[in-house]
Amino acid sequence: TKYIRHKIADVKASLTRVRTTIREMERKSDKDAWKDAIDCFKETKDRLELKLSHLTQLADAKFDGVKELQVHYAIMDLCE
């Protein structure tokens, strides 16, 4: 559905921003504070990749009215 495609686009955009930030931070410094921040961003990247995987699976599924409502609530949970 259009809603799922929109959520996929949002997650992909977030994932791109996180990946870019990780690369920039890795180039800037090797201090412990930067390493902690990089680790945090990598965890965020992993969560975003998992969300993207789930959303992509949902986008590929065939829906009826009741199932689509259930999927809507599942997406809301994923995107919190």
C-alpha cells in the first residue's frame, strides 16, 4: 500500500543519514567518546535495517481489509 511505501522511504532516508554520520565520525577521530557515539549510531543502523526488512516484507504481502488493519498496527509498533 501507499502507506507502507511511504514508511519504507522514511526508513531508507534515516538509514542513509545514519550510515553517512558513521563514516564521517570514523574519519574524524579515534577517541573513546567518538567510539561510543559510533557504536550508538551502528546500533541505530541495525535497528533501521531490521525495520526496513520487516516493512519490505509487508509491502510484498497481499492484503485483505482485516489483514491490512493488522499490518497498519504492526507498522506503527515498528516505527516507534
